[in-house]
Amino acid sequence: MYIECRHIFSSGNKCHSPSLRDKHYCYFHANLHQLVKPGSKTGELGLRLPALEDRRSIQIALTQVLEELAAGGGGGAAGGRGGGGGEC
Ligand SMILES: [Zn+2]
């Protein structure tokens, strides 16, 4: 018998990996939760993207980025990188 990781995926499913000794998460999610701490600052676009750990989280992140681009966000440095292919 072992204690399972407490992480809940964006799909709502629970991670079933064994947790690290004296920790609440498995090795992967213990490191992930150290990287993405609650209340951490968002990027220039104000997006708080989920960790890309499964299909659903990738879809959520992609949707957030596309919605921001469609709304005209990131008009600064990030907005000038698309299209074209060269500057003449
Ligand atoms: Zn886990």
C-alpha cells in the first residue's frame, strides 16, 4: 500500500503515481508545483497557462493563447513575430 499523488489533472482525473516520501505529490508533480506556485506572476500577456501535461491542458493553453491573439493582445514584441518570413 502506498500514498498516491494528490495532483488533479485538468481533465479532473487524479494522478495515481506514488507520492514521494513525506510529500503530497509524485516526483513529476512535486517539481511541477515548485515551478508553478499559486499566486505567481503572469507573463506579459496576463495569461496563466496550465502545465502541458496532458491533451486537455494543451488544448486549454492553446485556446487561451489564440483568444488573446484574436483579441489583439501582445501587440508589442510578441505581436511582431508572426507572418512574413523576412524583413527587407
Ligand atoms: Zn503526480
